[in-house]
Amino acid sequence: MPPFFAQSPEDMPTPEDFSGRSGLEFMQDQLAGKLSGAPMAETLNFRLIDVADGQVTFEGVPHFNATNPMSGVHGGWYGALLDSVMGCAVMTKVPKGRIYTTLEYKVNITRGLKVGQRVEATAFVDHTGHSTIVGHGEIRDPSDGRLYATGTTTCLVMDAPVLG
């Protein structure tokens, strides 16, 4: 089954889906289409294409609805893509029974994207601690390797809520 996006709250992963898997297993199941992807990714036209331990890749294409008043791709599109891919890379390092949330992220846009331009965003985990995980990511054109943006993130790791 190919990856899919949640269309309603009922499609979203459940607390059991988080607590019963390691973060790497969760991301692998999302890539395999066993768990839904975030609806925001569908709205912004990007998707998960690869998962490994400490590394995740998305592909995306900014559409007209992601432009700013000057007709450029809005910085928020870069930020949402990088926050998502970096967070998913972090998720691959989260142990079973734990969850994470983004504490902060930073984006540097190095060149402007064109509407309709396909890019890949890849993120890597740099440090895995007990309570924080640090990573970085980049957005590149897969056809020529040109760099469009970089980002860094720090995420907080915590115990998953107790079920029952």
C-alpha cells in the first residue's frame, strides 16, 4: 500500500500506534502506507519518500497556493518542509514508549524556488540524548544538487502518555 494522508481525525495514528512502536518502526510503517501521513503535507504538496535510522527524505513541489505577495515561494513552505523532514528524522531515533516535539528550528534560504519545481528535503540526526535530539536538513534540486535551504532543529523527547 503506498503512503497516504489522513483525510479525517479517524485516519490519524492513535496513541497505541505511537506507544507500540519505536520511532523508526513508526516512520517505516508510515512509508509503507500502514499509518497515515500528516494532512498538512498533502496541503503543502510534500511527502515522505525514504526512511533510514537517523535519516529521512521528503519530496515536494510548491504550488501557486504557497506563494507570497511577490509571487515567490513563501518562506513558510521551506520552513514547514524542513520542520517536517527534520522532525521525522528525529522520530527515527525515538525509542518505543517515548514521543517528541520540536523545541526550536531555524531555516536559512539560500536561493528562491520556482512554483512547480520538484525538490527533495533530507534530514539527518546529529545528536541523540535522553531528553533532546538535534538534527539538520537541507532542500536540494535532485536533478543538479543545487542547495535551496538549510535548517537545524532541537527536539524534546518525553514519555508517551500512559494508555488505559
